[in-house]
Amino acid sequence: MLRWPAYASGGLALKDRLLLGIGRAMIPLPRALWQRAVASGARRAGSRTGFMTDDHRRVRDFAVGALPGLGAPLAPEAIAEALELSVARVVSLLDDLERHLTFLFRNEDGAVTWAYPVTVDETPHHVTFSTGEEAWSP
């Protein structure tokens, strides 16, 4: 018969716990320790995305949504047409996103090949969405 480990009981729900796997052992981490780490990570993430405007987000979100169905690099011209922006504006936004090492990468032709969490480049990680679309993941 399977039983919950002793540390999984005692008043706190499992969603309120963080377990660290070391080999075959699962070690509970003190709540204050993991909450501090999560808060620090959130602050760092916010500082990395602070430069983004609504147009940055639109371009990035469009790339994430389009790459799985397209299955090929996404040209700036296609993004510009779909979002009704100038090609120059889209290229500038892509430059910013790539320069900040945030969310996307372009090939030598300037086309988006990956926008986290999807890529058209073959990787060890292949995903299938509920829509049936398939993509690689970085």
C-alpha cells in the first residue's frame, strides 16, 4: 500500500511545500528559504523585462503563437503584416528583444527561429499542444 511520506502531512497542503530531489530522496525545504528564492527570482525577471513596451509584448507573443503552426523561421515582414506595424518597427523591436537576451533568437536572415518556449530548430525536447500543433522547445 502506498502512503504519503510523513513530511507530506501535518497541516500544510502539498502545494505549500517544496521538495528537493537528491538522488532517490526528497528533502523538504524550509518555507522561508524557498519563498525568498522565488521572490528574488521574480524581482530579477521583472528587471529583465522592464524595457518592454506593449509592442515588444505583441511581437514576442505573436512569434510564440505563430512558430508552432508555421514550423519554419518567422520573417519580420510576416510579423509586421500580421500586427499592422512597419517592418522597420518590427526589426527594431526584434533587435531590442534579442539584445536583452530575452525571449527570442533570429537566424542569419533575421527571421525568428525561437521565441521561448518554442523553436523551429530541432532540439531534444519535442512538444505537442492540445490543438495538435507540434513544436520543439529550447
